[in-house]
Amino acid sequence: MKFLRILGKALISMGVGVLMFVGWTLWGTGIYTAQQQDRLSQEFDSSPVLPPVRIAARDDSGRRVIYSGPPRNFTPSPGDAVYQITIPSIDLDQTVVHGVDTDQLRKGPGHYPSCSEGFDLCAEDIKEVWPGEKGRVIVSGHRTTYGAPFWDLDKLERGDQVRVETKWGNFVYRVTEKQIIDADFVGIVIPGDDAELVLTTCNPKFSAAQRLVVYSEMEKESA
């Protein structure tokens, strides 16, 4: 009987430990992210306005439009605040950091970078695309831990707004479609022929077996 009592207490202690670990993983990590988001928001607000680089080009429908991007000397470091993203339909308001490595995504959604020093996950031999430019901007974020910024990403519908505030201009994208892909599919980083913003996160919730991908196209200014 004494052995059973000791075993019972041990199992209870283990159960409590597991619950505490799960609680910290799902909710406690959000405290760190919230603190980082406050700091990043202040960092972004205090950074200087940048002169936009405007380029007139044809979109995929042949229409002549204006695209705007940052100046060539815009070279943020890994983890820096690079722009802010707001999605009214799912009540999302986040400061996006540069990079999608583990440490960077703990701070908030990450902008998928081209390869340079400091980035483990990056797009080799592909020009980095910023909001407002022609091409594909990719933003990845957690769905369950570290504040779960993309928890409700599956609720987005065609036509929903994705608003992006940068230091070289503000841009509005409209959701066009959603897609579920395998976790190891790399074609998502291949740039498109139009101005796109793509949001990615794990799928289903509490699993990394797949990726949920939401595509959106920018509302463009005619040339």
C-alpha cells in the first residue's frame, strides 16, 4: 500500500508538471511575445520615413501601374521591425520582424528574407520583395504559441483587407484564395508576376504537418 501511495503521488506530480509545461507553451510564451511586440512597435514608430522608389510597370493583366519600394540602402538586420500588418476581419495588428528563424518568429510574424548573413531560413538566388513592390511578399507566423498571431488565419475570406504600413508608404492587399500545402513544399517562395502578399502558418492547429497559405493581391495605383 505504501508503494501505491508513493506511486500515486509521483504520477500526480508528473501530471501537474505536464499541465504546467503545456500551459507555459500555449500561453506563457505569449507574455514574451507581447513584450517584444511593444518594443518593436516603439522601434518602428521612431524609425525615420524613407523616400519610396517608384517604378511604373505592367501587371499580369497588362495594365500600367505604379509600384513603390524602399530605397536600396534599406538593409534591416535579423529581428528588426520592418513594417506593420493589420487585418481587421480577424482583429490582427502586429509588427513584422525581418526573418523567419526560430528566434525571430518568437517576437512576431516574420518577413521571409533573401539570403544574407544572419539568416538560416531564406530564399537563395531570389530577390527580396517588400510591400508595395512587384513580386511576392511572404509573412510567416505562429498559430498556437508565442502569442499565436495567426490563430484565426483560416477565417480569412476572399476580399478581406490586409493593410500594411511601411516607412515608404501604406498598402492594401485583398485576399484572393487559401490553400493547404505540405510542410516541406518550397514553391511558395517562388515570386509571382504581380504584387502579392502571402501569409503562412502551421496547419492544423497544434500541428506542423501542413501549412495554411493565404494569398492576397495589392490594390494598385494606375500609372
